[in-house]
Amino acid sequence: MGEEGRVRHTGNPHDRIGGIGSAAPIGALRAVSLAGMIGLTAAGSPSPLPAFVRAAPSGQTTPTDAWLPDTTRVVHLLSRATFGVRSQDLAEVLVIGTEAWLDAQLHPERIDDSALEERLAAYPAAHMSVGELYASYPPPQVVRARLGNPDSVPRDELRRMRRDLGIQSPNRILFDLAGAKLQRAVYSERQLEEVMTDFWFNHFNVFFAKGPDRWLIGDYEREAIRPHVFGSFEEMLVATASHPAMLVYLDNWRSAVPDLLNPRAAEMKRARARLQRPSPRQRERFLRSRGIGEEQLVRIQEAMSRGGRERGLNENYARELLELHTLGVDGGYTQQDVVEVARAFTGWTIELPGRGQSRGRGRNLGPGRSDVGGSDVSRSDAGRFVFREEWHDPGEKSVLGRQLPAGQGMRDGLDVLHLLALHSSTARHVATKLAEAFVSDDPPPELVDELASVFLETEGDLRELTRTLFLSEEFYAAETVGGKLKSPFELVASALRATDAEVGPSRGLIEQLRALGQLPYMSSPPTGYPEASEDWTSAAALLQRMNLGLALATGHIDHVRVSPSLLTPDESLTGMLEEILPGLDTAELAATIEAELAGTMEAELAATSAARRGAGPRELALGLILGSPAFQQH
């Protein structure tokens, strides 16, 4: 094949680290030599070049020589639409074509993923219901109550008692959720579904550590996000708005019409008084209707006697719904619209885990089917959505110029969501976020226009929107190739995929993600984790990334082992590069690694081997590849 027919990367895109326009971090990355990565000082004379990085035999091709002209397009698609390019995936897509692969991925229900399900069994909390999680990983106050000494047990003593009783901390839930997410990213055959689930969860972010959300967040991703990533945007919007995890996270579960505006305020006040001083008959009726015990009733009465937080209108969800989830900060709404939207969602609340089943005027939209896209998954009496008519503002409302008649009840909120889901500002905001995440930090206006148009024409059909994104010419433009820096989660997942690693439940991987700044489910602001490359770039962060590569290569992360075939004596540097970076011209990277290893003294290698349990030139070369700009970008 002549040079004019071969697709190569030119202009050294590997040196750009995401094209973020800042030379300082790139310089820092280049400056950290192999000796610096392993914490050794240079001494002595250079060692001979290790045999496995010497020149390939005459006639052996470089990886790029073996690929077809459209290889670059396929590599680019796989680098953005999956959690990492593997050589076998590249070979498959080169045969069937990008459109056929994309069509298959857009219908994940047709793809067998049974092997993944077997792996997920090692993370039990990741697929428990809310009620099961609350029972298996109870909060401290429940443990104290079980021990019969609810107020005087110190935290350390409580921790010891938990261990003695075999009761695990709710923090174990995060370990299983993050571990299962990583398993899906690495091993799922439904790669595009996993990528888009990650994107949409981030768009509708909730925070694991916000109160009861540690028991709710797994169900949130499973029921409110994943089923809708190739469905209707409006359905996802309703599912997230009505899910207890979102209602807790943005405090809407407390939002109620102020007493001054509530025609039922006097009636509710009398009901609270009866609850605080019930007759024996009232007491028995309340316990039976709520499905709770005497101890829980006493706690409720104590909380009421302390006064608690005064209920009133809460604007948190309304503001983020308009600014982040739909219209965007420049979407044309006003502060008065925020207030009116907040009024529309008064009464959208939850039955908290462990509080018993609501059988009063509250409308249950949790387990079972509902008119807001509820799930068929049983949640017992824990963490259910309910609509409380007595908390709702019954008055007339006006949102973005549209009048909502008085007395609609829960319909107010659904009408608002319908209005926002089909709004032109929402179309542009969603289009911009998709283009920024998958194409460029500064996306082409033409692509944003096209995506917004498809969103409006299809009324938010996310399957068609995703198809348009990954088939657009702007997506494949030369300047977008290798133009983004992988996020920490993308980096870890792609490294494990590229090395064909065997991964089990690993605290080391969780700590790596925490150190890199992207532990799943732990982004506290409503904006979620950032999509822009510059937000992940600093000299310290890039050094941490290279240390991750070396730790993986040398087997220093528990329950993680890269494929032994990468480190066998028969594996050449060329072969290793072809496996880790398939389809790319890696000649310059190979030369850099050769220079690094040639400049590494025999004493250093010996010391490294002792300190790193057998880390020789192959392990060090693999660590350098995983820490290189070529692997860090996509």
C-alpha cells in the first residue's frame, strides 16, 4: 500500500494530551523519566538495550502497515463509544463496518452479556433492592436500636459491635457499586450502553453520601437512568424527577406549600397534635396503618417535639432542573420561573427507608407500574416515591409563559417536565453537552445545530440522537482525533481492557480512582464530574496517572492481573504496542521507550526488581505505554 493510501496520525497528536492548549502539563509529563517514575536516582553507566525492544526482524510490519485505510475512523469511534479500544474489537469493526457495529450497540437487548452477569455476582450490594440494602447495611441509629442502647454507644465501640454481629457498614455499598460499574466498563459487550449510562448519570447526577442516597443510588442508576439511555429523554426526565434519590439529593422531598398558602394547614396542625398526644385507639391505628413499632413512633414524636426543620418551598430541584437538566443556564428562564416550577413540585416526596409503609393520602408511585414510568422492581416499603396532596400548592402557576390551572395536583409537575423536555433550549443544551463529551471541548456549531434539530424532530429520541452523533462527519474530523484527555475512570477502564486484565473485587482500584479524583457516585455538586480535558490536567494528576500504569504493569493492585501474554519473553515491544494501541502509528513512542530503557542502569533494574517483585524491562515498558500521552488521550 502506498503512502497516499495509508491513514496515519500526523503532526504528533500523541504529544498533545487532549489538545487542551497548555504546554506546561505536557512538558511535565515528558520530564518524568522512567527513573523518576520508580523513584530512583541515576547512577552508573547505561545498560545494553533489552532484547525485547531491539529492532524487529527485517520485513516485519509496524501496526499501521497492517491496517486498512479506514482504520483511523474505526479506532476513533471505538475510543469514544467504548471504554477502550481492544485489538479484537478493531478487527471486528473493520470487517462489519462502523454503521453495523453502531446499530448493534444501539440495541443492547440483542447482545448476550451473560458472562458479565456472572462477574457481577461478586458485588452483591450492586443489585440489591432498596429494602434489602437497608436491612443488610443499616445506618448507625438502627444498629444502636438493635443493641438496645440507642444513645450512649461511642463510634469505635459501635464499629466493633457491627463486626461482632456481622453487620456491614453502608460504605460497603459504595465499594460494590463502584466495583460493579468498573466490571461493566471493562467486560460488558454492551459497551455503548455503558458509556451512555455513565454520561446520563453524570447529567442527572446524585451524590452517594447525601443522607439516604447511599441506599437509593444503585436503584436510581438501575431504574431511572439505564433503561432510558436509548429511549425517550422525557421518560428519563420523569424517571429521575420522581426517583427518591433525586428527591433526597436536591431536597425536594421536604418541599411543601407554606402554611400561609395551604388551605389545609389547620387540619394538618391538628393531625400533628393528635400524633404527639394520641389516645390509645389512635395510637394503635397509627402503628397499624404505618406498619411501624412503638420505638419508631417514639422517635417520630421526639423529632416533632424538637420542632425539626420547618417545611416550606424548596427551590433546589427546580433550579437544577432548569439550569442543568433541561434548558441550560442561558435557556431563557427567570427567577420567577424557578419559583413557579418549585411550586409545581411541592408534594413530590418519598417514604424514607425504615419508616414503614405510607397508607394515608400519599400517592405511591414507587414499586409497581405508575403513570410516571415507575419500575416493576419490588422495593418493599423502603425509599418509595409518594405524592402528598396535602403538601402541594394547589394554586394556578405560570412557567415560561404557560399557565397551569389550579387544582391539578401531581399533574403540575408532569406538565412542567413535558414542557421542558420538548423545549428548543433543552434540545440545544443536551446537544451541546453530548458534543462536548464525545467530540470536542469546543464542539463545532454545525454539529450542535444538527443534534438539536434531531432532538426536536424526534421529540427527544435518544437512540436516534446517539446514532446521529457517532455517524456525523464532525465526529470524524481530523482535529477531533486524539483531541480529548481520558477522564480517570475512562483511563482505568481502558487500561484494564487494553491489557486484557483479570479483575476481581479490588480495594486498590477503588483507591486509585479516589486518588485520581473520580470515584463513581461521589461527585457532590449537581454538575457531576467534569467533561473538559483541562479539568483533569495538572502535573500532579499526570504523575498519578503514570504511577497507575506502573502499578498495573507490576501487579501492585490487589486482585488485578494483566494478561501474562503481554509479559512473556516472546513478546516484543512492537507486539506490546500493537496490542495496547492497536491501529496507531507508535514508532515515535517505541523510540522513546527504547531510549528510556537503554538509559536505565542495570543497578536500577535490579533494585526495581527487588522492590517491585520481579519488575523487569517488560513491566517497565508496559507501565510507560499506559502512562504515555498516546494512551492517555482518545
